[in-house]
Amino acid sequence: MDKQELGAFLRSRRERLRPEDVGLPSGPRRRTPGLRREEAAVLAHISTEYYVRLEQGRAPRPSGEVLAGIAGALRLTDAESDHLHVLAGTAPTRARLHRRDVRPSILALIERLPQTAAFVLSAAFEVLAWNDLAAALMEDFAGLAPKDRNLARRAFLRPARTDPPLYGISDAAAFRQHVVMQLRATLARYPTDPAVTGLVDELRSCEPDFARLWERHDVQATPTLTKTFHHPVVGEITVDCDTLTLTDRDQHLVLYSAPSQSPAAEALALLQVLGAEQCW
């Protein structure tokens, strides 16, 4: 149980709720936005003292019933409620280290998708495997050290090169927010994994924008359905974006594709012919 993170998460969610969101009068005498602690406690059917201790990181582990009451009181989404249980230590525990080994069948699958840029991400945003088209569209990952294949670092710590940040994608700000939300959930699942904790510490200390987003305690990202790249060879290319969760290893298979005979499909076909060596 991570008492401090649990308390910070509860406080963050309580302060975002307006009284009218939960059927309470706003009143003219409120000095700060959000619910009061005693109001959250009443809605969760627990004592104010216990709720205060939870936010202060001083309470013993709450029961599942208490957590359910709090989740309802603070209007948590399913993803936020799951995150609450992870922080409280009532969710199933995972292995201490996140997995980086990709299933052989997935490796074979991405090679059988010549018209789709496909790659596998770890829970910590490491690019673990990719096909030729992904390398031509984004970057020649084979020429990078493993540490530099991390998209979280790529998003916030731009390499000292002349190419545009994040491969020239049009939704760079949204992707950075997505990275922060996913890393917070990853840290809750792997609180003792040095690769995860080291990455978060590095980004929090080196990048103020990451630190600011981190303090929001968001954990639910909006799915990205399309993504536009500004590629140095083929120019602007908009692709469909699909992400499949590989639950057995806590990894994600990301697929960039385009409708048949569309300009984007023609651009992908050209990149497939050129390959990463000629593109980068």
C-alpha cells in the first residue's frame, strides 16, 4: 500500500469535484474549489476523521467496501477506481519487474504486416520490437541504444538532433499527457521496478512539463484513433491508430495503417520500399 500516493490521488480527485456534481449546494462561502473532506466522507459513508487520515497518508489499509464507497463518492471512472485499489494494495499484485520479452507469435505477426507500421511497447514505453515500416515511418530503432528507444523520453527529452520532436506528430501535447497518465498507472503496478521508478524520477527532475502533468494524478487516457506524422520524405501522412493490449505481459501492440488506395496508403507503400536507411 502506497499511503502517500493514495492520499494524493484522493485529494486530487476530491478537489476537482464541484458540490453540484454530487447534488450538494455550492454556497457562497466556499474559499476553495472542490468538495470539503467532510462532504466526501459523508458521501462515502465513512467518518471524517478516517477520510482525513487517508488523505494524509496515516490511515491503515482500507477495506474493499470502503474503497467502493470512496470511488462512488468521488465519481471515479472504472480506470480510476482500479488505480485506487492498486494504490491501496487490494488489487492482485504483479511481478516486481515489468516484462520486456515479446511473445514469439507477436514478433512473427508484426513481420507479416507489410502494409502496417507495427511495434510493441512495454509498460514503461520502451519500443521492444518493430517491423520495417515502423522504422521507416518513425525512426531507425535498430540504430539506437535500448535506453533511447523509450517513447516517454522521446516525448519529453528531445534528442539533440535536427529532426522534429516526436516524429512531427500533430498531437504531441496529447501524447505527452497520455504518457504521464500511463506511467502513473505503471508505477502503481511496479512500485519497486528500478527501470520504472528511475524513468519517472528522471522525467520529473529534468522536465517541468512532465512534473506539472504528474501532479494532476490523472490515470485514464483518451484513445487515439488517428495520428498525423510530418515525415521528412513523404510529408504529411495521417494514419489510423489501433492499440491492442497484450495482457499476459502487460505490453501494447501499436498498429498504424491506412485505408486501401488512399494517399496515406500510397505514402506507407513508398516508405516500405525506401526502408529506414534511406528515410533516416
